[in-house]
Amino acid sequence: MPRHDFSVAVKRQLALRAAHFCTNPLCLRLTAGPGSNLEKGLGTGHAAHICAASKLGPRYDENQTEAERRSANNGIWLCRECGDMVDKDEPGFPVDKLRAWKCNHEAMIAEVRQQGWSKSIELLRSNSMSIDLARRIIVLFEDRRVFWASFDAEFPDRVRMSLEQLRANLSTLRRECAPEGSMDKFIVALLKTIRHFFNQVEHLDLTKLQCDGGNSDWLFFEMALRTLRKSVGYQIGVLANSYSISLQGELAESIPTPK
């Protein structure tokens, strides 16, 4: 079977849509610039197939037509190193992940164009920094047993102290975010979720409350904590999926995450 390669026009379109930056959110390498010859430019980008151009390639989709395989919709712009990586490690880079990279990158580039070139590098760097912030937020939650310990093993006052510390940690991380940026808004949403839990249980004396299935106060506390875990689980799942971060440990096994 012949390879269904991209045309020159499609390759050019993919490069333009990516603004010649590698689409891998952990890379963002610029793939075009001046060469040593003052009369020529240098391009190091690669128009990679999301679903392979032939049966022998990674992520091949037999249901695609030839036109679909050759289309810009089936392509993603990468630096040569990342292009080689995604082709040699097919399980690590499934179709959905590559499409998410492309969608998020092109949305960022659209914002860059609207903001103007003077802010473009700042925006690109802030996107890269967001990945680091996302990892740090997730680690904060993975380290809190309040989100995964069995309910009968929890002490309400210890839950209160843990959540208070978590709020302080999140507020500290928020100082590193661009005001009203996506990560800033995400942290605010998490803080609102935790605050809602405290509002629900403020009438309870958490210093004295203990696990007791016959105590209405304990049952109310348990219900509020279940709601908190479910809401936080969804939010953290969205964050992890957005940045292709795998959840680890007990947190990954115990909270609901979006499919």
C-alpha cells in the first residue's frame, strides 16, 4: 500500500497554524529562523501524521480515506525530535493525546495573534509554566489523605486542618499565575469548592466529632466530605487530562475523574 503523505501545501498550512512552534506542550521549540547563510532561513519542523500514512506506521486508522490521511486535520506540527519520539512510542502518544496537543496549541496561538507579537513570548512561556503549576497542584492533592482515606479512618478536625493548609498552599501558588488567566481561574474554582465544604460543616464542632453511624452530625459530615471528594476529583481529573499528567497513588484509585 502506498504512503498517503502530505502535500507541500498541507505541510505549509500545519506550520503556519502552529506558528512554527513545536506543538508538544512540554517542548514549544521554535522550528524556523535564520540560517548561517544570510540569504536563507532554516526550518527544523516536521509535519507528522496523527494517524499513520500507511499500514506500517503508528496509529494507523483503516477507516480513514486517502483524502483524510493527507488532510491537515490529520497532521500535527512538531520539531524533528518530538516527531521522531511520537512515531517510535505509539502507546505513549495515542491519537486523542496528539489531537488535544494540537487543539490547545492552536488555541494558544490564536490568543497570541490577538494579543500582538509583543506579548507572544510571554504567553508561550506562561503556557509552559502552567504545566509546572498543574503538576504542583496535583501533587498537593495526591499528598492529602483527606481525598482518599476511608471515611471511618478520618478525624474531622484533622480534615479541617489539612484543608486549611491546602487552601494556604493553593493561595501561594495563585501568586504565580497571570491574573484572570486559566490557571488562576482554576485555582479559584478549587478554593471555592473547599470553601463550600467549610460553609456546609461550620455548624459542627469538628474538634469533638468522631465516626459514628448513629450520629446525625457525623453522617452530615461524611456526606459533605463525599461531595467535596467528588467535586475535587472531577476538577483534578480535568486538569490532569488537559496537561496529559497521570495521577498517582491512592488519589488516582479513589476519586472519580472525567472520561
